[in-house]
Amino acid sequence: MEWSRRSVLGAGVAAAATALTRPAKGSSLHDETGPAQAKPPKPFALEELTIRELSEGLVAQRYTSRQLTEAYLARIEEVDRKGPGLRAVLEVNPDALQIADELDKERREKGDRGSLHGIPILVKDNLDTADKMACTAGSLALEGSHPPRDSTVVAKLRAAGAIILGKTNLSEWANIRSTHSTSGWSGRGGQTLNPYALDRCPSGSSSGSAAAAAASLCAAAIGTETDGSITSPASICGLVGIKPTVGLVSRAGIVPISRTQDTAGPMGRTVRDAATLLEAISGPDPRDPATRAAKPFAAGYLEEASLKGVRIGVVRGNFTGYSGPADRAAEEALKLLKSEGATVIDPLEIDMTGVGEAELEVLLYEFKAGLPEYLASLGPSARVRTLQDVIAFDEQNREREMPLFAQELFEQAQKKKGLADPKYKKALAKCRTQMREKGIDALLGKNRLDALFAPTGTPAWLIDHVNGDPNAGSFTTPAAVAGYPHVTVPAAFASGLPVGVSFVGRPWSEAHLLGIASAYERATRARKPPRFLSRAAEGQPS
């Protein structure tokens, strides 16, 4: 969550898998490896390969799912555990190779399930997996917690043939614990680093998913967003991130913050990769009433999408002027959009007065109400049952859980009443009216727009465990509060750090937004793989 306080193939694959060593004795996710000790990783045969390319190689029998899985596991060992030490992956699935073998056998005997058959995917550690991996939201209070069933997102990925390769680190409790937190840090996993510059933050809360996908530790990854937790780290780590319409993707089996804003979504190195994951995880689910109106998402022929005739509105005001690199990236993007045939309406503005305060009020009420419901699903052996239990656990384990920042947001949430409280209803009404009817809906309707546009946010900031994250700007809140779709796509680099731009649209308009993003991506080819620099290449051309 980034709420408003921050308002090659064949033999090459097998060779890559066998050339990289298993864990060294004594190696750990928590080894203190600083940027000064980082070494560039070895060349990786799968680096930057798309899901489509990986799938085509499997179908053509140039390699097997087991070989892919071995290669990614070796890459995680070299880049995440050792070398740069990203700390993006909390744990790998001990059954991943067995699952890969089973999927290889199924392909030989019964055929292919589709584009995700045998493709290794990482998921954020707030999604339930009913296997040997825990689901902890990064908190030691849930250490060893094994949910009785898969989250719906994970179940859909498995049904599509994806291999759940492991669980990614995150900003603990999806960044709802403190106003002075550092994104990418959790009590269980430590600090995730940005693969573009290891002294920089990967943003959050889907920090590990973003860093892992950017560094080719997997084919693509799943994150979750309440406000900015997919789109901000995706932008900062040079990825395409999709925050879907709330209700397109089930939240069942996901550690909650907000019933009105939470959603899972894909993070990938290309628009097509992200769209492929969204196709697999979308659709109605009886376990989540918000999905009643959802239909399974189909991206269509993104490669044929065009910007000709598309009407795009530029939202300025609060969403530009806070970062020179972000502004420059946006202005260059606008020139390209116009040159490709889009009509640009500029400037537009959304009134954000009081929205940050109202949003936080809503989230605190909904977190207190939703967390016990999730904890109850874990069964009678769960260590914590209520928010008060979590607060008490953290206090009893201050040295491990609160060495950097406290839990004042937990304490504020604990004081809230139920969802029948008029204060909650008033705050929710303000959020919805101001961000929907008077905000996004009004701008899109009055100007006959296909999408709203702005820079997604700043380039990555320095990791700061003293002060926490800076009060930087971003374009995440309007779509998050409205529950509307938001797509970020790589646009530029500043001193070697990625900068993304965003497209926001009407509910259920994901296919249209992704068409716009795909056409933009095709015209720019802005993404570059990370180089695992010790620090940003300040003053150097990007």
C-alpha cells in the first residue's frame, strides 16, 4: 500500500540451471550484504524472455518446465540470496520441481493447458497457498501460518498450469502499520533492494514481486494494491503493473486491508505478460461478493492496438510538478502519444482536498473489520486472532518486529468502531463522490476521454531506515480510491532509474487501457533490464 502519506534457449537453459550453485553453507535471506559487496550476476539465458517466448519454447520441446524451474531457482540463489542480495523472495516452493515434472508429463500425454502451462510465477506473501509455504504478510506474528486452502488467485494460476515458484517479500502488512515505514521492509524478510540501484527503495508494498520480476527471478509476478502497491513498485522497477477494477479479481484468501480498495494484480516486463496473468486470475468467485459483476478478462490482440483517435486527458495539479524526472518522462510520453495519432486534452485537474484524510479513515476502519475475518480462516491453531493480538505480539517482540518503525496505524485502527459508524460512512462517501462522480467520471465524460494520463511517480528514492519513505508524489490515489483500473508502463530512465507513466480509465476498461499501453510500449521500447549498480548513475545519461 502507498496511501496518501506519500501523496536463449534449449541447451542454454539447462546450462544456466546446472552452472549456478546450490546455497552455500550458512547462506541466509538475512545475510547482511550491502551494495558495496554486490557483484554483477552471471549472464542468464532466460533474462527478459516473455511468457509467450517461454511458452513457445516449451511447446517446441526446446526445454522442459523442469529446466525452466531449475534455471529460475538458480537465478534466485545467485541474485537474491547471494550476489546483489535483493531479498525479494521470502521462500521458494519446495515442491516446485515436482510440480514442473507433473506438468511436463501432462503436456506430453494430454497436451497444453495454455500460455501459462509450466511457467514459473512468484506471488506476494499475502496470498494464501495451501502447500508447504507459509502466508505471513511479512509479519513474524504469522510466521509458520499455513492456510487450509489456496487463495482464489493462486487456485486460478494453478488451474492455468502456472508453477507457483515461491513467495515474495513485501512492505509488512502491506504498509498499513506505520506512517514512518520503509517500503520493502518486513520483520520476516528484511529489506528488499531495488535491482537498478541497490541503495534505492523498490517501493511497496509489492516490493519483492516488483524486484523479482524486474531481475528475471521469474517469468512474472503477482502483487496486491490498496493504493499504489502494484503501480508504484512496478513504475520504480521498470515494469508494467495492472491495478484492476476492484471486483475483477477475487480477494478471497488474501490478507486484507480494505474491502473497498484491495485487489490483486499482475506485474510483468511487458504489457502482454501482465495481460496474460490478468486473463488467468480474473472472473467471478463465490468467495468474494465484489466479483459478482466480473467477467473473465480477455486482452484481445494487443499487438494490433493503435493510438490513432484515442483521446487522453492529462491530469496535472497534484500529479505533476513534484519531480523533474517524472515531469520530463511525461512530457516526452505526451509528444509520442500525439505523434502516434492520439488527441491530448491538457490540462485537467482532480480536486484532492481532504481525500487523503478520508481515505486513511476508511482504511483503518476496514482493516480492523477485515483482519479478524481473515485470521479466523486460519483455524483454531492461529497464533493471533484479532488486531489487538497482533499489536500485543509486536510489543512482546519489539526487537525483531519494530527495530525501525512502530505500529501507530495499528493502534489508530484498533480504536475504530464498526462499519456502521457514521464517521466511517461519511469518509467512504467523500472518497467515492470526490474520486468517482466529481473526479474520474466527470473528466472522462465531459471531455469524451478514453483514459487519464500522468507520470506514475518519482524515480526510486534512497532507502532510509531513520526517516522512512519520503513524502513523494504519485498518481496512484484517484484510481485506488475510486476502485477503477490503472495501468503503469515504463517510459524513461533518470540516472539509470526507471520512470513510468500511467493510464487510468472507467471500471472494467482494462482491455482498452492495455491496448493504449501496448501501443505506447511498442512505440517506445523503454524498458531496460537492471544492472544491479551499487548506486544510481547520477549525472550519467540514461
